[in-house]
Amino acid sequence: MPDWRMLAAARGLALPEEDLARIEPVLDELHAVLAERVAAVPLTAEPLISFRCETDEDAL
Amino acid sequence: MTIREAAASLRTRRISSLELTRAALDRIARCDHRLRAFITVTAEEALAAARRADEELAQGHDRGPLHGIPIAVKDVFATRGIRTTCGSKIFADYVPDFDAAVVERLRAAGAVLVGKTNLHELAYGITSSNPHYGAVRNPRDPDRVPGGSSGGSAAAVAAGMVFMAMGSDTGGSIRIPAAWCGVVGLKPTFGRVSRYGMLPLDFTLDHAGPLTRSVHDAALVLNALAGFDPRDDTSSRHPAEDYVPPEDPSLDGIRIGLPENFYFTRVAPGVAEAVRKAAQRAEQAGAGVVPVRVPDVAAMNQISRIILLAEAAAVMQPYMERRNEIGEDVRLLLEQGLLLSATDYIHAQRLRRLMREEYRKVWRQVHCLLTPTMPVSAPRLGQTQLHWDDGAEDLRPGATRFVRAINMFGWPALSLPCGLDAQGLPLGAQIIGPPFAEARILRVAAALEARLPRLAPPEL
């Protein structure tokens, strides 16, 4: 499981201790579900964020 | 009174838009100090717009069924010259110089905007207990929350202040308050209604849609809103259609799936019974109701939460230096999002694709799903947990179990009042369909509405 406190410090977020104490269990739970599921994701599965390269009508 | 009834009265001159608008403003003046449904009331502009509507109708210039009808929009939709706070102290003084697409379309349809409704701060929560603009109260029981984040919109419609109010829905924010306040809430397909000018909570989960007092009214509003908008990258070119269902429609040939897993577990007494009764009414209207198994919606909810946490944190990251001006519950969510990694987010988006493929198989078996909207009726103000025989769960993830996942797939869904629990609080049935099946969903909802008892207006 990621060390959320270390991550917060490394990102310079300066989160208050009481916030971190409440955040950690929630993120642990979410991350556990994610990790379990990701293990079964096929290598070729692409994220569902569609990027389309379209013609540029203003291009010369 | 519904939009349809008011529109008919306007055309026979039994009532004027000015009278309707004055009545709406009077109702707001009398009730809103208790309900806190509005952040801004635009009385002078509304009265001027109502006079114009009456003049146009008298001259035979009829803009359609919304012409002259008092409405409101959630305070996430930009309004030219009217502050748009997003329920946040950070945006308390933001006055846009343009109208959001839905505001443009509603104005073009002749609707009269009477104000901007209160909401959960930044549209990021389900109680609408806003620390800056007041806790919205449920008109059915002011000691209870209306739901959220579009709580002010639902309360305003349920309390008879306006005929329709626009909401936004990222993880249930139209359907939750619709169910808890006893009104109709429609979340159209992602891309069906333009999000141009809607302050974002999340880039890939936000939807805009109406809350109304009837299914027919929701269809009338969608007719005015649906269509492609080049200013919104996610707007769909799928052709819009006439969404208004026929009177008491037949459901012959419609197969409705009643989930046999997930959607009927951990629900309060009365919830399952009310939805199963609605299924019986669908059968009476000619539908086939069949049991279906749905995939792991609990995991889908978790993945959806990761996407929301990350995207909402990205939206608000530039403002996090002012975190002390953000309410505690929302601040904690934003901080969670800031700690997720890019890899976590991308994995969640990969799972989103796989989960959609898994869930969409249900559309090969049925035309729509019928589920409870919420596992419980409206909680009390300040309530933070749901209690079950086998343990407790936090209100937010617990209450959004049945509404959250489908926002990941962009599917349309509608919440319809389907009865009252033992405490006299409204319960909602949710109809979910495949992409762009709004007309079908509205048809099913209209058939159920015609066969279910109408809720009496709340006593205020």
C-alpha cells in the first residue's frame, strides 16, 4: 500500500495531521480494490479517455 | 401544477406568466428562509422576463411549452450578469459574462429564470448541507436533508417554488435529491445536453439534467435542451428526438430487467417492496419484467470514486491554497484526490473500459433496468452513517451505491417517485437504459407514473 503521508510530503502538500488520519483508510480501501482489479487487466486494455486527432481546418 | 398544465392555462389566458412568476417569488419569499433552496433570487429580471413572455404570447409568438414558465438553475450554471458561486466561498463573487448552454436554451424556449439554487459545496457531496449558503432542508421533513448535490433544485421543485430546476449529476446528484424529495430527476446520456458553461466537478462524469414534478415535464425540458453544441467537446452529434411520451403509454414489447443481485441488498424496509410494486405496474402496462444478473457494481463504484477523486482534485488544485475556505468534507475529498498517482488514475480509466464492456451485456437481454434509486429514504441532518443488521457504512458511499457506477458509462437514468416509506418519506425507483435511450426511459416512467399513486405536495 502506498505510504500516503510520504507521498503528501513528497508532493509538498502540507496536509494537516487530522486530515491525513482520515484520508489514509479511505485511500487504502480504494487502492486495494484497484490493485486487485488491475492485476487482471490485459496489457492491451486502453484507458477510456478518448483522444481523437482531427483535421485542422485552419491549417495551411 | 405541472409545466404542461401551466402551459395550457397560459394559452387559454386563464393565467399569465407574470402571475405564475409572482406566485413563484411569493412562495420563495414565504418558504425559503426555512428551506434555503436558493442562493440567488433574480426577482426583477424574472418579472421583466415574465412580462416579455406575456407580450410575446399575446402577439402569437409562442416559443413552446416552456414559454412563460418560472424555473431555476443550480448555481453551477453560468448566468450572464448573475453571480455563479458553485456553492463555494471561493467563487462567491464570480459573475460570468455569458450564459451556460442550458441557460441559453431555456431562455430561448421562453422559460423565466427566477434564481440560482443552493447545492452541496462545489457539487461534491450528497447532503446539500452547505457551510457557506446554509443547509438545504427537505420540504417533506425539514429535519432531513434533501439529498445532493442538486438539493436546492429538488427542494425548490418539491416545495412548489418553481416548475423545474436544472441539476448536475456526477455520481447521482440529480437522482439522489429527486428520490429523497419526491420529484422526477433525469440524467440524460453523457453528451446529450451541453455542459458548456457548467462549472465542472469532473471532466468525464458530469451530466446536466432537469428535476420536475412529472415525467412529461422532464421530457418537455429535454426537448428544449438536447442537441449538439460545438462548444462542448463531449457533446454528441447523435440526433435529438421528440422525448415526450404518449399519454399513459403501452409498454408492449419492452423487456425490463429487475436485478437479482446487488440492487436489492442492504436496503431499508419498504424500498424493495415499492420498486417491486412498480415492476408489477410495468407488467400491467404490457412490459415483460425479467430477472437479470448485473456484474460487480460495488467494484465499479470504487473505480468511479477514484476517477472522481482524481479529476475533481485536478479541477480544484489551483484553488487549494485557499483550502481553509472549503468545508471539511469537500476539502478531505480534494486532498484524497491530490494523493492518487497518475498511474492509479490511468488504471481506473482502463478498468472503466473493461467494466463498461462487462455491464453493457445486460442491454442484450433487456431494454432497461428497474432498481431502487436509493437504499434509504432521506437521512436526518447531520447523519453520517447508515446502519444495517450486519454493520454500518458511511452515508456517502452507502447511499450512492445504486446511482454512482453508471456515470462512468454515461448511460441515461431517471428517478421516479414510487411511494412512501413507513415514515411518510418519498422513495424513488430508478430506470436505467443504454446510451441515448431517453425516449424509452421516459416512456417506461410515464407508464409507471400513470399507475402509481401521486405524492401529495408537502405541507409547508
